[in-house]
Amino acid sequence: TRVADVFPEMASTFHPDCKDVTLHHLLAHRGGVRANLDWGILTKAGGTVQEQRLQAVRQGLSEKPESPCGTRFLYSNLGYVIVGAVIEKKTGIAWEAALKERVFKPLGMTRAGFGGTGTPGQIDQPWGHAGGGQPVASNGPDADNPPVLGPAGRVHCPLQEWALFVA
């Protein structure tokens, strides 16, 4: 599926070299789109998380790609965010709700969630880490990337539920 076909109302704003980018390209990190946008600026601009993901589609695909589509592996969080926006468009619900409904629930993943884990200031869940393996300064639901980046890795679950997903 080409992203331009999912968002025909935006396709005219896509860079000509991005018009043939498919979901497969993005999931395989071969869409040519850059790794990240300035997620802080995008988040501060406001709007719902879904609106922020649509803005990421607009911005990310309007720029000249870093390499021609399909030619090179370039890890891209932006690619995952674009796929999340496609899921939202096709299902009519937020990516997080779609994941709960279509993945977690059927697999019996009752403790999976989004964002940072634990109670702020308490050691009741594993803490995240920074470069060099050092613990981050805080924990809790807000100690993670901004919600717009959900499709790029804000999911957490216990190991037993990860095993359900892997199986």
C-alpha cells in the first residue's frame, strides 16, 4: 500500500520522490525518509496525538528523501509514526486503541501499555537508561518519548506478555 493512496488529500504536497513510498518500505526502513523530526517542536505545536501524527506525515513526506525509496536501509522512527497514522486513518481509531483492540486483547496481553513504567520516584518497575547504560533521572508514565512516537516504541509489557506476542 502506497502512503499517497491512503492520504490522497495530502499526496499533492508529498515530495515527488516520496509518492511511491509503501508501508513495506517504511517498515523495512527503506522508505528513504529521515530518522526523526523535531518531535519536541511537533508536540509543542499542539493538537491531538493523531493530529501530530498527521503533521508528521505531511512534514516527513514533503521533504526530499535521504535516499531513493527502496534503495538503502536507513533506520527511521518517522517511518513508524507514518505507519501509525495509516493505521489510524484505516481503522478510524487512535493507534493505541487499535493496538489494544487488534493485538493485545486477542493475545491476552492485559498488562501491556504505553509510555514509561512505574510510579514516579519509586523503584517498582525497571527504569529506562541513557547512553552508557546509566539510569535516567526519573521514571513513570511521562518518562518516555512524546506520545506522537508511540508507533516507534512506546509500548511496554511484562516478559510473559512479550512471549505471547512473539509466539
